[in-house]
Amino acid sequence: MSAFNVSVIVPVYNESAQVQALIQRLHVLQEDVQDIIVVDGGSSDNTAQKLSKHFTVISSEKGRANQMNAGAKHAKGTWLVFVHADTQFGVSHLKCLIEHASMHQWGRFNVRLDAQGLSFRIIEWFINQRSRITGIATGDQCIFVRKRFFDSLSGFANIPLMEDVDFSKRAKKASKPKCLSKKVVTSARRWQTYGVVRTVFLMWKLRWLFWLGTPADKLAKLYR
């Protein structure tokens, strides 16, 4: 199979607990994409060393926005796909993107949380429906975008949080996103660690404050 003209960009930081699983997932993609670019934000563990044995690893200033922008600069593909280290993205997602998003400039996938229980099904349903209605995508949904369009928007804003929301707000003014119903699976660990109700409340609070104009650096302190 010839490679899709897609660059997969993965920001990482101290991912030693899941680096082997990440390597396995990216290996599956390797022959089907233009390139895979892992961007390390200054990990203090062995994340970068392990990944560099298999993929192109570059370094940048810490911060997901900085890292993804750095990866985009090195990308050779016509399409950019931004994949979080704890999100499961495969060849079938690439095929879905090419088949159903070729007439669009950008978009995202539906998301599914990797935990059992009705509460998690409800959470992911609301995430996907909210995104479809508002045109706002989150990083966990594997945002994909044409490189030329991404560059025209100057990439992600250099902010410590809500870079995905900010990008979506700017991007949708120029082009409606393609919301693909195919699901990518991502980690539910934050909900499991801090509790479903508390985490949902925090997420909505952060979005509301961001919409009101609260600086992202202040929101980042609340998120931690």
C-alpha cells in the first residue's frame, strides 16, 4: 500500500509508563504515512531515547502548542494529524480521513474513553455532540488539518492550555470542520484519578472562563 500523504505529529513529555505501547501503535502506521514526527518537550526520563530508536524525534520548548508547531514545521505531508501519546490512532483512521475529508480543510474524529461504565459513555457522547454543534475540537479527538491551511492560521497559539479550542475558533471562521464519526480511543485516566463529576465540572469551568477571556496561563494553574 502506498503511503498516505499524511504527517503524524505526536507531542510527548515523560511518557515512560506508556512509551512501549506508543511505539507499537506508531509502528503500525509507519508504512502508511509520509512521516511520523515525535516532538519531545524536554523529558527527564527515557522517553526520547526509546522513541528515537524507531522514529524521527525532535526537541522543542515544553508545551503542547510549542511541540505541535515544531512538528508541523518538519512535516512533509499535505495533511497534518496531531495525535496525543495516550490516544489510539490507526490505519483505519487514516483511510477514513482520506475518504471522507478530502474536500475539507480540517476536522476531527469522534472520541471514545478507554474505560468501562455508563458514565464514560455519557461523557464521550457529550464531548462528540458538543464538538459537532459548536465546531470546536479537542486534542483528544485527533485534529487533522491541511498543512497549507494550518500555516495560513500561524498554527497553534503559544498558550499553555486551550490551544485546541483557540485553533478551532480561528479555523472554523475560515472553513467548517469535518466531524468524522469514526472513533479514536483515548485515556480516561484524568476522570478516573480525580473523579468523573469533579473533572467534568472543571472542564466546563475552564471552557467558560476561557470564553469570558480569562488568560490561558491562569487556566493552566486551575487545570493542574
